Amino acid sequence: MELIIENCIDIKDYLKYYNVSSVDDLTEKQVLAWAKAGKMGLTTELSVDIVENGLFGQMPDRIKAIAILRQAIKEHKEFQCVFIDNESSDGPNDCDSYFEMSVL
């Protein structure tokens, strides 16, 4: 029987299906699948797309992103990954563009 994430009521059901005791025991692929399933909110879904595909030809730190995503799942919160550009109204800043990731 194949898991249909939409049938999981919450993360506890998802963990039970994979016979693991915590979010830390899920594989990266399983964590990303849960986050993309719509159970954590639209911000998380969009942010996971950025983690997987990058933005403006750049990629965020995947290891850091997965760690923060696991934290968001444990805390029943949203995960956010946004691209910070080095542009301002005064022109380019000294710093490089980068990704900022957080739990909301």
C-alpha cells in the first residue's frame, strides 16, 4: 500500500507510516515530500521549491535548509527561504546576494 500524504492527518501519522519515532529519522526525501504536500502552508511549499531548484541561478545551502525545515516540522511552524539581493535604491551593496532561511 502506497502512502498518500494527503491522507495523513498530521506529522505523527506520517512518522507512523514510515515506522520512525521522530522527524530526525526521516530521510531528506521524506522531509521534502512532507513539506511539499501542503501540510505546512504555502510559504513552506514555495520555499522548498527554492531549496530544490534555486533562484536567479543560485542555490541555497541545502544542508542548512533541511536542518531548518526539520526544526519547522517539529515545531509545527512554517519554513521560509528567501533570496536577498545585493541591490538597493542607492545601487548595489558591498555584500553578495544570499539566501535567508528561518522558521516562522
